Amino acid sequence: MRTFAKRKYHVRQRNVLKFNIVEKKNHIYPEDLNSEVNFGTFYNTYYRRFVRYAFYYVNDLPTAEDMTHDALLYYWENRHRLAADTDVLGYILLSVKNKCLNHLKHLQVEADYYQKCTDLREWEIDARIQTLEDDSYGAIFSRDIMDLMVKALEELPEQTRRIFVLNRLENKTRREIAAMLDVSQQKVDYHINKANEHLFRKLKDYLPFLVLFLGVRF
């Protein structure tokens, strides 16, 4: 159970005067925060400063506040493991910095994914229009293309191929596949994405038709 809830720490004025870390110290060490009262004062004093630092990078106030609170709480819960000469401000600042970096990297991955989906959505629509306007579209799915797809699938690991076939050819949902194979839905997503990427590399010249035929999205 966490000692500190996510809230402001209210300390009495006499405690603030007894432990004035702002005016008396350039460096703060673990021994200076050896009680909940001292840490409460520290929290109140530096919380907004760390939030401003995080907000500059993540540009989202609730996210910056969550990161700051988690970094401060992590320090408090792990303070006994730190060396006596640890610079607490530097330690927490580094923790907030790493949280910002991880958050931005995650956003970057999401942005790349959505951009890829947007591009492929446009490609899929163009392919559908082209196919419907072509009177000979029934000849598109030739034996050569199907052979190439089968060979590409055979190159995949067994479990990846099985999950892909269950999802794309047998129309099983991710949840159904996870239950059938006793794996997590995240694992199912991983294998489907892995198969999609492999097919994209191997069959990129036929991708518009595979998108239509298999519902593959990359």
C-alpha cells in the first residue's frame, strides 16, 4: 500500500521553518528526507517545478502531473536503496526525464502507425475503385499470386502462420484465437503484425489485391 496518496502534502508552518530545504540547501540528500513530514515539505516545494519541466516536453498537463507524482513516489518508496550521497533533485529529475522520453517515443510509434494506416487506407480505396472499374478483375487472383502468398506464409514460424490463418482466412477474432491457443491477445496481435510485415516485404507488388482479398492491413 502506498504511503503517499496522489495529493498535495499539507504541513504546518513550524515544520516548514524547521526544514527549509529551499533556502538552506543547494543539494538535497536522502538523509534530509528521512520522515514523511520532510518529504511532504519537499513534495510541496518541488512538485510544480518538476511538472513544469515535464510539461515542456510532453505538452499535456495531466500526463506531466502523473509523471512527476510517480517519480516522486518512486523515490520515496526506494529511498533506502540509494547511496547516502545521492543528489535527490538530480535523481528525481533524471526519473522525470526518462518518463518524458519513454512517453514521447511511445507517441512517435503511435504516430508512425497511424500514418501508415492512413496511407494504406487511401491505397486500399484506390485499389477498390480500380478493381471495380476493371471488367477483368476476376483474373487478378491468378495461381501465380496465390502461390507467392502460400510460399510467403510457409516462411513464417508455425505459430505466427497459424494465428494469421485463423484470423485472416478463418475469420476468428483475436479474443477467440487467444482462448484457443491459451495466449494473451497482445501475443496474438504480435504474431498478426509480424505476418503482415512479412507479407508486405514479400508481396509488396501485389499488396492492393492482398488488402482486398485478405483484409491485410500494414
